Amino acid sequence: MSDLAAQLRAVSLRVTRPRLAVLAALRDHPHVDTDTVIALVRADLPSVSHQAVYDVLRALTEARLVRRIEPAGATARYETRVDDNHHHVVCRSCGAIADVDCAAGHAPCLTASDDHGFVIDEAEVVYWGTCPDCSEGRS
């Protein structure tokens, strides 16, 4: 957990057991929703409250240690992969989410056909489809 503590210190956040537990849960289980994070954290810290986990997720997101993603029609999910401009593929059937690296070249997703004067620093692309498990179930 020392690497997690170092991450917290690097962004001037106090190292606490709930923060360490939430970071560890998200490191080991990317793209999970808040209820899943709570269940994972409670496996190690049974007395942690819902509110404490919500507060930790908010603090970690604001500190950019965690990324909150919200595919259309889905509950918010969290991940610790924050150091690049990657995207996601979402299963229309079961809601499974996986990371998708940018297509190719130097930040191709950041080149908008018309930026309307904005200085663009990030793009969000969501690919939708059916995951292998759900595709197999349809066969």
C-alpha cells in the first residue's frame, strides 16, 4: 500500500485507511460503481460508512487520482487510469466496460472538425456493443 500512500501524499491528501482502501479497490477492480466500491472497501473496513466512501471518491476525483466515467444511461463508474486520454467500450446488454486506447498517432481524438474557439485538452469517446460473454449467450 506504500505506492498508494505516495500517490495520496503527491497530491497533498492525508493518508487514511478509507482512502487507501478505495484506491486499492479501484486499482484491483476498474470501472466499478459506488455500491461495488463500498462493498469492496467494507471487506477490509467493515465500519466505513457510505458517506465516507462518497467523500473519498469525490476527493480522489478532484485530486485527479481517480476518473469518474458516466456512459449514457449507466451509473457512474470509477477507475484509476487517469494518466492518458483513453476511451471505453460498453456492453449494451450487461454494462461491462473495458478500456480502449486512442486509435493511433498523436492524440487523434483531440482534433475536432470545428473547435468553436475552445482549447481542447481531452476527448471522450464511448464505443457501444455486445461483450463476448453476452454475444455467446445469444448464439
